[in-house]
Amino acid sequence: MLVTFVAMEGVAWAMHKYVLHGFLWWLHKSHHTRHTHAFELNDLFFAYYGLLAMLFFVFGSEPIDYRFWIGAGITWYGVAYFLIHDVFIHRRLKVFGKTSNPYLKALNVAHKVHHSVSGKHGAEAYGMLWVAPKYFKLAQVSRRKKQQRTSRGAILN
């Protein structure tokens, strides 16, 4: 299960870069477009991975074998994806507030960099959980600038 969970980051990265920003851009494009509705065409990919996990559960449950645990790993990655990407980063549910956690800040910066390109080509940072070191540095710079603005505001008051 843990091996599948970790491997899913690589699968998600490759799918995002080569499939979503490739021949299925027409579905993923909805995720790179501002909108006010709750759902987007891109949400269909969640159903795809749910169906895939379900098939592993079904075919691996009598008796329980490795396929069951692959389904469990895919499911847990889906839960992490929902909580981190949809809830924390995109605020589709207003549950989490601002954070000072360096990892979550870097993750958020990487995602913003990815979304700074609205087209099919030229994006970077395709993963969800793994964050390249340069985004930690960008998050630190952003935090320092915010602290400087806050301290200047306090001085002016």
C-alpha cells in the first residue's frame, strides 16, 4: 500500500505532464480557467482513479492479495490529493486557513507557478506532494517580503 502511495506521485506527475497537458488538455483546461461553479471537467480524473482503485479492490479481495493493497494505496493518494490540492491549495472547501509550515508554503508556491501559465505548454511543477527545492526558496523569499511589509506597516502605525 505504501509503495503504491509513493509510486502514485510519479504516476500523477507523468499523467499531469504528458496526458493532462497533452491529448486530454481539453478536459484539464477547465482547471486552468477561473470560474465560479463548484465542479469542472477536470474533476472527471478523480472518477477515473476512483474506478481504478475500485477494480483493484474487487479483483484483489477474494482472498485479499496484492491488488487489494494497490487499490488501498491509490485510494489514500486520492484522499491526500483531495485534502491537499482541492481543499488546501484551491480552497474548494473553506476548512484550512493560512499556514506557516514551510513544506505547505512551498507546495502552494509550486502550484501557483504551475498555474501562472494558462496554456497547454510551458508549465512546470506537475507533481502534487514532491516539491522541488527551488520552491522552498521561493516560499522563503515570499515569507520574508511579507514580514517586511508587515513590519513597515507596524512602524507606520
